[in-house]
Amino acid sequence: MAVYNIWHNLQPHPTYWNSMKQIYIIGQYQLVRFLRNKLMVSSLLFFFILCIFSLFYGKKFVEKQEKVIYPIDTLNQKRDIETKALLSELEDSVLTEKQQYFALTLAQRKGNTAIYRPTAFSSFSIGQKDNYPYYKKISFGNNVYDVEVSEIQNPDKLQVGNFDLSFMFIYLAPLLIIALGYNALSGEEDNNTIRLLKMQVSESKIIAGKLLFLFAILTIAATVASFTGFYLNDMNIHEHGSKLIVWLLISYSYFFFWIGIVAFVISFKANSSINALVLGSIWIISLLLVPSIVHREVTSSKDNQLVDILLNKRGDGVNILEIPKEKLVDTMYTMSHPYAIDLDSSVSTQIIQLAAGTEIRTRENNSLGRAIVDKQQKEYEKAEGFNIINPGYTIQNAYNRLAGTEIENYHDYLLAAEEYQTRMRYLIYDYMFRPRKFTLADYEAFPVFTYQQLQFTWKACIQALSPIYLLSLLLYVGSGLVIWRQVKD
């Protein structure tokens, strides 16, 4: 009876708004059919349950990081209190040279761990950054970029994998769109209802109404899941509300793109089996085959050999003890320094040699690490060049940039850690070259590592999604042209 009433309301109208009304009524008709189909309802419900499950998985992953970070913060706070108490005791005493050196080394205990803290949306999208350590001990001259193989084999990452909310939206949502939309026209033919519908409205409006309904139920499910994750991770609407809107914009854009693919395929009016086969093939090609080919294209075997060479060179650089003392002194005078240092005749040769040796070795080690980062960055930029044919990667990249889990976020973190180490090192040089008492006030003035993560702005989001928008436009225009030619013929 409900279906009959909907058909009864379908009357041809010449105006734009009445055309919209017809599309709306087709959507109502599809809602009735959807609610009567237990398999369709079960599929949507199963998708939603998996989304909630993925949120708990992502939250568990982030909680493990936070559990590791908490004792590090606690230890740093404890050391900070102990160091302040010790320096307070030495405040009024006369320090020997040995005691002065000891007091100076205490400066390195202040915030000496560079931590990349998970963002509010890290559990939504686990990215390439999570293959690497998220905290590093920063000392006077250690290699900031040094990573042990055991750390790269991040056990938490291997356990969790990429089963997060972004995985659900990128890989499983298109399958749901295909399953619910492949027979939008052919299903009516199978049920012998297509003639009755076509007596009232055009095929284009039937397709539009059915696919708009599909877009509506999918966006509702995705929105509810996203808000569930929002509150599951204790986010604040005032602080993180704008990012949630960006997350939903990315998701809706991707759903709209896949519905455009379905619209284009079914516009040729093939039977249900062919539609399902073609759409399934497109899913495999776009989300499995193309990313694999792009990965092989952007990964150079020559560059990989260079990385192997650089990794093997770690710790095998120049031996400072073999450099003549005079050359060490000359090097310290001639090398470019990021911060001003006072090297006058009062500075002892031994101190200059110590500083020069530290500076040479630290710069050499960090330069090897930066070379590896540069190689990764070049691959990342090359992969972005294929965004127009690699929509899954495009969306994953946008999700990861919003969540702060993309590889470029990790590179930025490493550069910030190196800059912090350099700043701390040159402050220590300043005390070495101009000996003076190291007081509590000096300790409190020493820098602490603070990292401001890269921001994924609205402008950056629209720019990142531009290939998706272009492809969507082509798909919808193409489906309209196909239908127009069929009507004309």
C-alpha cells in the first residue's frame, strides 16, 4: 500500500522544484524497499557495528602509546624536581671545576625526551607515522634520527594493523555502496516495476532518487559513527569540532565519488550481474591494483640501495681521535653556526677541541638520518603526483594529515627534535666557552621540547581533495551524457 501511494504521488511536473519533489518521492520509495529488505538493513547495520569496533581498536592503540608516555612524563617531572632541589643546595656554594661540569650536565635532564603525542583523531586514522617510535631521548650529541630495527617493527602497529575508522570508510564503504546500488535500475526490471516507474518519471530521476537515498543512509551511518568516536575519545566540541567537520567533509566527498562510479556504470542499463562484476572490478583496480603499481613506481631500487648504505654507515663515520687538534680548532672557527658563539682567545684549546669533535660527529650522524628522511619525502611527493588515479591513497592521505599520522608529520617531528637538540647543544657550548656558575635560574631558562603539529586547514583539505572532486564531476557528467544519448536514440 505504501509503495502504491508513492507511485500515485509521482506526477510529471515541468518545474525544477517539482522535479526535485519527484526525486524525493523516489527516495521515499527506495526507503520502503530498503526497510523491507532484511539483507540490506543487515548489511548497513553490520557496517555500522564494524565502524564502532574499529573505533575501539584505534582507541586501544592510542591508549598503549599514552601508557608508555605517562611514565616518561612522570620520570621527567621527578628529575626536574630533583635537579631544582640540587641546584638550590648549590646556589650559595663555591663550585669546583668538576662540580661546575656536573651542574652543567644537569641541563640535559630538562625535557630531554622528544615526544610525539597522539592527537585527538589518531585513533580514527592510524598512519605511516605509527611505524616509527613516537619518543626519542635527546642528549648533547646523540643521533636524533637513529632508529633501531626492533623499533621499526612496532609490535603495537603490527597487532592493530590499519583496522581503524578510515579503513572502514575507504575500503568497506565502497563495497556497501556497490552492494546497495548496483541494481538500482536492473532490480526494478527484475521485479517488473520499471515500466510503472517510467510512466511517471524519467530514468535519470529514478537513478538520482535511489542514489541520493543511498548517499543519505551512508552519511548518516558514518556521521553517527564519527560522533561516537568523537565522544569515545573524550574530545571537546569547542576544541575539536572544526576537525570533526573536516573529517566528515573528507568522508562525504569520498562517498559521493563512489556513488558517482555506481551512477556511471548503471547508466548503461546492463543487467545486475554485469553491473556487480564491473563495479567489483573497479573496486579491486582502484583500491588494490593502482596503489600497488604506484608504490612500485615511486619506490626506486637505487634509492633503496642508498638507504641501505646510509644505514650501514651509522656509527662508522669519522674518528674524532684521528683528527689533528689544530684541524679541530680550525674547523670550529670556520664551520657555519646556527647560533652565535663567543670564540675568543680566552677559550682553552681543549674546550674547543671537545666542542668541535661533538659538533662534527653530531652533524655527520644527523645528516645521514636526514638523507633517509629526504628519500622518504621524495617518494611521498611522487605518490601525491598520482592522486588523480589513486583516490584511495588521496583520501587516506587526507585522513592521516588531519589525524597527524602521515609520514610528513613524522618528518616534521624529527626536524623539530633536531632543532631542539641543536639549540640545547649551543647553549651548553656557550657555558663551555664562557665559564660561569650554572644556577637554578639558568636551568629554568633551558628549553624544553615542545612540538606544534602540522595543521590540516580547510584550504589544505579542499586542495588535497581536488582530484576527488574532479573525478566525481567527470563521473556525474558522463552518466548524464550516457542517459541523454539513450533518450535521444
